[in-house]
Amino acid sequence: MLILAIETSCDETAAAICENGRRILAGEVLSQADMHALYGGVVPEIASRRHIETLGPICSEAVAKSGVAMSDIGAIAVTCAPGLIGALLVGVSFAKSASKALNIPLVPVHHIRGHIAACYIAFPELTPPFCALVASGGHTLIIDVEDYTKMRVLGSTRDDAAGEAFDKCARILGLGYPGGTAIDSLSNGGDDAAFSLPRASVSGNPLDMSFSGLKTAVINLVHNSAQKGEPLDKSSLAASFQAAVSDALAPRVIAAAKACGRNVIVGAGGVIANSRIRRDLETAATAAGMKAFLPPPALCGDNAAMIGCQGYYEFLSGSRAGDEQNAYATMPADASFPDMIGGK
Ligand code: KG4
Ligand code: ZN
């Protein structure tokens, strides 16, 4: 079955044609990062306007590149939550109109479930159950994926997302926006033990995380060295910061997998492109006798193929968006859309 997938939850306008939840026939991603870099972060109104301008052409391009006829497309999948509400509404409105015009079903998809599904594209042998670590710019979650459309959130960040901490540290180090990749490169050759940075544990739920103290510690270090006029080993600070983030992530997803009796862990979201975090996840999984599936960096960041892939499994479970389908800025990954028709 061919699905046209649409993703506009943040600052990437993306469309893809996917087959049976596992194969990408075409995938187009248009990043708006340059437009937002000027402001040091995503400006919601600019994001929405840009989605309006580019979504139609991006969809046409995906269809043309896939080589399939419009009439071969069996359903449309669209990200309906979570994200910037204006940005989401552009994609949802467009998808509703397209599904009416083509007379094919519309499937609502949760963005975080989509990130997890990126792994199905990268690893055809991967099937649930497994425990997933999702680390992106807006979310940091540990999820037990019992089945393709049945999941349980076991832990989450209490404050900043891991990607947000990367972006804020990059900003204070003068590396621009978004800063995850720049910190990753800067850390090369740095000493990850040069700076002693906090590792927060959260009372109540050992699988919950917190990154705001770490972010503040980095900001204070940078300010102090600037005030004293002392040189700062930025490479080692980047390496120490990455080590601290990684120490919060890898042990928790392994602990979650052990508690759930899973022997497979999956990484998902933009932050999983990080070289240190990937290395630590692989090492921790091997030490625990588990297997780690980490999508290639191109599939870690926002894209529409992951939405088309998850959309296929949501379609099989019976989920359909009706005329009332809305977009939601926040929504737990283990909840169902309240206005959805069918499915669970
Ligand atoms: O999943 P994503 O593309 O978008 C959201 O859903 O938020 O994640 C974006 C986040 C940004 O915070 C970005 O700085 C971070 O992923 N990121 C990285 C790396 N590449 C992207 N963080 C650390 N290391 C990287 N190599
Ligand atoms: Zn994302």
C-alpha cells in the first residue's frame, strides 16, 4: 500500500511516498533552519507561513520523484500532534483537503511515534516489542513499544528536552542554531572529563530526566570564564556536556528495557544523530546483552517518511481522521487522538 505522508510540526516542511510502512519511494525535506537561525530559535509564525508556501510544491515533488501515479496512492498520513499548533494546522488542513480531493482515507499520526517508526525503515528485521529512547528538540522520552500502535511512556524530561539543552549550549558557545551537530563536531578531540558537570536524578520516577541544571552549569562556566578573561577549552566543554547528556540517557533506556523484559532498544529523534550518544547506547546495550537499533542520522531528524511508515501501521489498526480531525500542540505518545474515527 502506498501512503503520501506529510510532516509540518516544526521547522521542516516534508512529504514522502512510502510503501507498506517499510520502504521510501521518495522523501523530500525542506528545512527552514536558515530563516530561524537569525532569531536563535524557531519563530512559530514564520514557520507556519513558510509551510503554507512550500507544502504544495514539496508534495508534488515527492509524488513526481516516486514515479507513482496519484491514483496509486491508497491513503494520506499526517502529523497531527505534538508541535507548533499553527505549523501543525497547515499540514492537517492540507492533508484533509487532499484526502477529500483524492477520495482516500486520512490517517492521523503522532510525531513521536513517527520518530520511532524511522527505525522500521532503516532496519527491516526490527519488529516490536522493544524499548525506545526518543530524544529530539522538544521531547525526551523513554517508551515501551509493546506493538506498532500500542505503547507506554515510562519516563520523560521534567524540564528541557535533551535537544533543547544542546541548542542552548551551542548558542552560549556561539555555534548558531540548531546547535546539536556543531557541538558534536566541536567535541572531537576534547577531553570529556575536563569539566565536572551535574548528572541530575529526579525523585519519584528514576526513568524521568532533567537537563536544565546541566544547561545552567554550562552557561555559568562560559560566563565566568568570559568575566575573568580566562581562555575556555570549548572542545572539552562540548565533550563534557555530551558525556553528561549521554549519561542521563543510555542507562535509563537500558534500565527500562530490563524492567519490561525487552532485549532490544531503539533510538529515535534528532539527538540520536549524536556520535557520543550513539556510541554509549551501543556499548550499554552490548554490556546488557541487548541489541541497539539506531537509525542513520538522516532518519533521526524530522522527515515525512517516518510519518508514512507509522501511518501504515496506524492504518492497519483502523485509525482514520474524519472531518473533525484537529491538530494538538501537546499530546502523550501513548494516547489516541480524541477526534479520530476507528482504531484504538
Ligand atoms: O527530531 P528533531 O529533528 O526535531 C524535533 O522533533 O525536535 O530534533 C532536533 C534536535 C535539535 O535540538 C538538534 O540540535 C538536535 O536534534 N540534534 C543533535 C544532533 N543533530 C541534531 N543533537 C546532538 N547531536 C547531534 N549530532
Ligand atoms: Zn521531531
